[in-house]
Amino acid sequence: MTTRIFLADEYQIVRQGLRALLEKETGMQVVGEAASGPAVMRQVQDLAPDIVLLDLGLPELHGVEMIRQILAASPQVKIIALSIYDDRRFVVNILKAGASGYLLKDCAFEELTKAIRTVQASKTFLSPGLSDIVAQDYIEALRDSEAHFRTIFEVTAIGIALLNKDGRVVEANPALQQMLGYSLTELVNQMFTVFILPDDASRCKTLFRELVQGKQDSYQVEKKYVRKDGRTAWGRLNVSLIRGAKVEDHLAVCMIEDITAQKQAEKEIRTYQEQLRSVASELSLTEEQERRRLATDLHDHVGQILALAQIKLGAIRESASSTHLVEPMDEVRRLIEQTIQYTRSLTFELSPPILYDLGFEAAMEWLAELIQAQHGITVKVQTDRSPKSMNDEIRVILFQTMRELLVNVAKHANAKNIRVFIAREDATLQVKIEDDGLGMGISADAANGPFGFGFFSIGERLKYLGGHLEVVSEPGWGTRVTLQVPLKF
């Protein structure tokens, strides 16, 4: 396979000498040359060579910046830098910039073909004499890195352990010793699963085995760990693999963050959420009880008194001897009739007796007719006609929720049609509301998503019953709201 080479040097005589030398070599081809930085950039992109022999002193664009720009535009290219400088800092910075080789010009002709073959084999080439200089720099850098790592290892608040390929502790930092209550001597050579609850140990072993086998580079789990004194606490484990030359040399870095306080806070939040859901449900039931009491009072007292008044007024009218009183009496009877009709409507709107006497589906059909009459929107209710026995708590919360949703659609969605589907799925009741309104441009779980307090409140009420709320909506395509609740609570 022929290696395609590009020559980048300010001086033509140098380029001619390099070309003459390379043309004698089998498997090497000079595909282009340039004398300035911008010209190199243009031609390297056009010619796509394998290797660029780059003079670091090119005019207009040179050195580290030149290397970075070439590799940014053509990352597959390998660069061998040509320079007269053998300063350690200069050489190291050129290699850090991405050069694959560094060739001193005073020995370029002797070492050139060797450098090209070395770099083409994906290795780094340095001119004789530079290796020791660069190696010393890397040794010092490694020492600095090791000292930096040791400082982090010793003072960090996160527990850190080094594990061998078998999962045994090689080293542990002071934070981990404090978290577990063991000394370093007690920890070293212990299997990491000793500190994990037995129920979790099998899963953790599987994850660690997959890590060592190379099936994954890292994993994270949240588990309880066991202290020396027998107490348990929560930890977030991040385990990563450091590969050695052989599997036996592999090491795993295990970082453990104590999240006991976080878990306790989450537990308290869940408790508060359950309490809030319970309060929301109790408020809904209390509201419905008060509505039903008012509706009953209107029906049993006000409604009955008005009906009796109308009957008595009718009797007086029939026995009246003066005809000039008939017309005023008829006017009063019409007013009483209107009041009776209004009282009857108010009674149904406060707490429809049909919800308790005939059930949820019949109440939904009545509600659909009411919304249609009040707002001029076509509302259709479809049911699977299967039996749906439910207690008053579920019936009341579900009906209140549906009334709230339908009123919102009627007022804000600019919809012309609403469809309601009611179906039973085993022990679960599913209710869907679909409209052809404006839509909201959001598709997500409404109980957790950014839908405002209304949907959030509904979601929390349903969660209290063991149910779920889902909203799917797109601009111009309407909205679908799905409610799922158990038939028994």
C-alpha cells in the first residue's frame, strides 16, 4: 500500500531534497507541496495525504496553531514536525498539539524514511537524542499527576476503593474507611460484596464481572451498604475499569457517595406527598358532601316549599271571585315555576342525584348534555356497557375530575367536538377525553410535566386513588387526556 506524503517547507531546495529522497523509496509517493501555511491548509484538504512533513517555521501560519488547524480540518492526517529546535518544552508542546513525530532537520535525511514508517504504523517517532528529553518530561508530569491524585484520594469526602479483577480491595481512602467503620488493614483484600446486603450482592457481582470482561466501561448503582457495627446506610456507587496490559492487571475504581440523608429526605417528601394527596382527596370529598347537603336542602325544603306555594296559589286562583286578580296570580305562578326550574337545575349542578342513583356512566351522559347545552359543543359519550361497580369516593373524585376537564375544554380549547370513552380493563376503569381544539404543543406525563396546577392537582388526586393521568397534545391537533383508576380503593 502506497503512503501518500505532502511536503510543507518554506524553502524549495529543502522540498526538492526531501522529494528526491522519498521518490527512491518503494511504497512512498509525494502528492503535493507548499511553502506557506494557508497553501498547506488548502492543499491538504484537497489532496487528503496520509502524512504531512511540516516545517514548523512556515510563514503566515506555523507551529502549534498550524498543527491544530490541520488536524481539525483533516483528523485522519498524521503530522511529522520538522524543526531545528531540540528544546524539551518546544518538543513536548508540539507532541501535545497532535503531531505524531518530531524530526530534527540536521538528521532529517538519515531518519526520514524510518520516521514515516514508524508514524504510518500508528507509533510516535522522535529524532535520536530527543527521547530521553521527552521521557524525562513525561516522568515529571506523571509524578505531578500521581501527587495530585494522591491528594484528591486522601482528602475527598467521597469514599474511593481500588479493586483488583476479582473484586478484592487493594486500597481504600480515609473517607471510605470512615463510612464503613473499618481500618485500611481490615479493608485490604476483602471482597467488595462483604459490605453489600445479601439480596443485592448477586446483582453487584454480575455487574462487576461484566465490567472486567469488557462488556461495559462503567456502571452506577444505588445500594445499601453495611458498616462494621452492623448499621446500614445508602450509597451511590460509581465503578469504572482501568485496563492493564493483561486482564490480571485490570483495576476497578469504586467511588461511593453516602446518600443516606438524600434517601431520608426523599422518603419524607414521599410521605408529605401522600399526606397532600390524602388532604386533596378529603377536600374533594368534603366539597362533594357539602354540595350534596346543599342540593338535598334545596330539593327537600326550598323546592318543596315552592311547589306547595304554587299549588296553593293555583287553588286560590280557582276560587278567586274577582277576575282582575287572575292575571297577577298567573304572573306570580310563572315566577314560582321559573324559580322551581332554577332550583332543580342548581340542585343537579351542585350534586347530580343521578351520580348516586344511576352511577358514573349515566352521570357522564347527563354532564355531556349539560356542557353541550351551555357551550354549544358536541359532546359524545361512548361506553363498553360492562358493569363498573365503584365506591362513592372513587365515583365522586372521578366525576369531579371529568367535570373540571370538560369545562376547561369548553372554555379554553376552542373545540367543536368532544368525545368521551369509558371502558373497563380488568379491575381498572379507563376514561379518555379527546377534543379537536387548539392543542398545547406538549406530550408528556401530565402528573409530572409542565402543565400547570390544574393538571397537577388532578394527577395528585388520581395518584391517591392508585390511578394515573396522561396528557397527549399537539398544536392544531387537539388534546387527549387519559385517566386510569382502580375500581376498588
